[in-house]
Amino acid sequence: MQTRSGIHQARRNHDSAGKQGTHLAFNICGLVILVLLMVSLIASRTVFNKRFVMHEVTSSTVETDLLDQVQAGLSQYGIPRTVLTKDDTDRIVRTVVNQAFAGQELSLDLSQVTNRLAGQANSQLAQFGISTSLLPSGTTAAVNDNINSAVNSRINTPQVKQAINSLQLARMVNTTVLSISSVLMVIMLVGAAIRRHLVQSFSWICTLALLVSGGLVMTVKGVIPHLAVANPEYSSLAAQVATDFQAAVLTWLGLLAVVAIVLWVIRLLSPRLSSRR
């Protein structure tokens, strides 16, 4: 027959085991949520960020390929390939990226280019005493519309449209994951603070999330160059994206590492400070 002290000891052991199981489940949930939060946050700051994509496009062969398509459309009307200035190039790339992120069909307006070219032609004709006012008023507008239509038909290929649709779907999924994981993380932080195990739990959660997130993003970084195997002309772009992606990732992982270190320092110093009191 168990003594009263034995019964109390058994209850304490049972309660302790229950608390450990609860903390373990809490830590696992926190780990999954924090990993999802970190991965979606990193994605929103890199591959789903307009500024990041703009930089990758303007410093790679993608910009050259895009301009080749634009210039090919212009050449159908006898417009020389050298007519595009650096400002025109930047504006075209900025327009394409903004429209792609907005889920719109690519629609370039090259009226600035054609109007500038028309102005140059008018100046040359004026030197010979020829007035362009004799031309129909709608001629320039009609030419602009035809040129824009020709250029846009070349760049709006089925592959481009599919890429834009895929980008929108991926951004929507990433935004949803980021929003949900952020809310859940706040709830877990508040819950851990109320139950007074925030430092104890999140020191482990942050440490493990750092390792898992780091492993995942480094795997992605290694996979990116292989995505261009089917299109060797984009191999330099893939290598560049992988390098810039890694640089951005290390910044966010560094912040998480700092948080983890701070939590461990607090956790290790707390018992000593309490004992001195």
C-alpha cells in the first residue's frame, strides 16, 4: 500500500511529465511556424521583391534579350537599333517588372522614342525648307500605335504570360503564409510570456529554426543554378541570382542568430542573478 508521500511524489512526476510533453509540443509548433515565417519573409524580400528583381534583370542578359525583342519590333518600321537611350532602357525594364508584379499583360508605350525620332526627322526636313505640317495630324499617332502593337506582340509570348501567372500565384501563396505565420507567432509569444516560459522555449525554437531555415535556403541557393540547365543562355543570370539570394538570406539569418544568442544569454544568466538575490 502506497504511503501519502508516495502518492504525492507520483502526482508530481505525472504533472512534470505532462508539462514536458506540453512544452515539447509547443516548441515543435513554434519551430514549424518560425521556419515558415523566416522562409516566407526571405522570399518576400528577394525573389518576390520588385527592387531585387529589377536589379537582377538590369544586370543580366535578360535585359539584353528584352531589348532585342523591342528593337526587332522597331526595326520593322526602319527605326535603327541605336535609337534607344539608357533612359529608354531603364524605363522599359521598370515598366515590364511593374506590370509583371501587377499581373498585367506587358504593354510598352514607345511613343517617347518615336516622337523623339520624328522630331529629329522634322529638324532635318526643316533644313531643306520642307514643312511637316502638310502631313495628316493623325499620322504620328497611328504610327505610334502600330509600333507599340508590333513590339508588344513580340514580348507577350505564351511563356511570358505563363511566367506572370506563376509569379502571381507564388506571391499570393507566400503572402498568405507570411501573414498566417506572423499572427500565429505573435500568439505563441504572448502565450509563452503569460505562462512564463518564453525565454526557455524560444531559445530552443530560434536556435533550431536558424539551423532548419539556413539548411532550406542554402538548398534553394544550390538548386537555382540548375534551373537554367534547359536554357544555357540564362546560366549567368541563375548564378547571379543565387549569389545575391545568399547575400540577402545571410542578413536575415544573422538577425535570427542574434535573437537566439540573446535568449540563451538571458536563460543562462537568470539562475545566477536569482541566486544572488
